[in-house]
Amino acid sequence: MYGLSWSESSLCGKFLLMGKGGSLQYFLGIDIGTYESKGCLINEKLEVIKTATISHELSIPKPGWAEHDAEKIWWADFVRLCHKLLDQRTRKRVAAVGCSAIAPTMLPVDHHGIPLRPAILYGIDTRARCETVSYTHLTLPTSDLV
């Protein structure tokens, strides 16, 4: 989609050329959320330089299920936000990148870090509700259950 895959580490070399082209003075923050991803670029004085938001869908393939495609949403949004927030001048002067995301979430990957299936969004996805209730009753005394 954007010429990059989930497992490529070229993002640091392509967008965040840390230590090149001047003193390090910008900080990039990105949050990948349930329905949108947000980014913010600030300077060393903590002044907001630029913000950006990208909306995305939550997949509900079956009732009670909630999933995200890690490459099409998480990675693509991260790359798109970098493009929106960084220009020729700022991308060479990024001191740090902070990224937060939906958690806890389960995303099985292969030995190369490639997702094997869409991510299951814990807290929204209820496909294992029966198993969770059964396990809770097995492991906690009835008096501890609310």
C-alpha cells in the first residue's frame, strides 16, 4: 500500500533520520486507537508544531468479534502520520518517537514478525466470554466474585 511492510525497519532510515542535518529538536508522538490514529510533532520547548488524525474502521467479522488488520491499519496509519507530520526539515531533526496503541491486544506473528491473522482487540472482543467466565469460577472462590 505504501511501499513498506510491517516487518521492514526502513522507517527509521526513511523518515526519522536521527542525528543528521542539525541538532535534534523534535519529538514525534503517535497513538493507534480503535477508530482513529493520531499524531503530534512538538519541539524541544514542548510547543506543538503539527498534529494529524487518520480515521480507520473496526472490523466486526462476527457478532462479538473485534479485529484490526495490523498492516492495513496500524502500520499504514503510522507511515501516513509520519508523512503528514514530517517534512524535509523536521524529519532530519527528530530526537525521539513515542508510540502508543490499543492494549492489550493479541496479534500472533510468525518468526519474521509477519502477522498471521487480524489482531483481536481485547476489551471489545467478546468471543471468549464463556471461557473467561468458566475459568474465573474455577480459579476464584464464589465469595470473591462480584
